[in-house]
Amino acid sequence: MKESYKKILVAVDGSPASTDAFNEALSVAERNDAKLFILTVVDYKFSIGDPAFINDSLKFHLNNAEIELEQLVANSNVTQFDYETKIDSGNPKRKIIDYALENQVDLIMLGATGRGAVEQALVGSTTAYVVNHAHCNVMVVKS
């Protein structure tokens, strides 16, 4: 086990479980004097149909994600830390792994479940994927 973590990634999706993971990440970042990376990924895989509609839908969801992330940050003490936020779109499982590698994080923190409860039953959860594919330690925060 590592003695300390210096770069911590927490993935949030607006769910209660991801809010719990975010709060736990704040505690871990404080104990380790770590930089905190806060990532939100808007999943667009269910967007089908007219390209104009898909583009409008994606813009809508990205805007909602930005609002949710701003509220999460505003209602916390994250400003006391070195932190950065990012909102991306695509496959959340892969985006989390890619972002962690790009930023050389040494801990990824996730909620045990997110918004995709139906998907978890069908193809496996984002959390399970990240645990099995991450290059670093992953902490799963249970609510």
C-alpha cells in the first residue's frame, strides 16, 4: 500500500454515490496534501437519430453536467486544495481510465454505483471496469 497519494481522481456523475465519493476524496486529499482531479463524463451512447438532435441533446447534457459540477464544488471546501475539473463526453469507463493515465494519478475514487443501474445489470458497472483496468489503486466508496 502506498504511504501517500499525490494525485487523486474522483469521477462524479451527479448520483448520491458519486457525491459520497467526492466527499471522501476531499478527506483523502486533505490527509495526503494531494491534488484533486474532478471528472464528469457525459455518456452519449444512447444518442441516436438525427445528427442535429444528437448535437442538441449532447449540449443539453454537457450543460447540466457543468451546473451539477459547479454546485458540487460550491457546496464543498475543495477550493482549499489544488484541484482541477473536467467535463468530457464519451464512454465513461474508458474516459476515466484515459484521464487517469494522462494525468498520472495514483488513486481513482468512485462511488459503488452511479446513475446507470440498468446498464450495470446488462453489461457491468463503470466501477467494476475501472477497478479491473486502472493502472493505479482504485477506492470504491460505498454509500
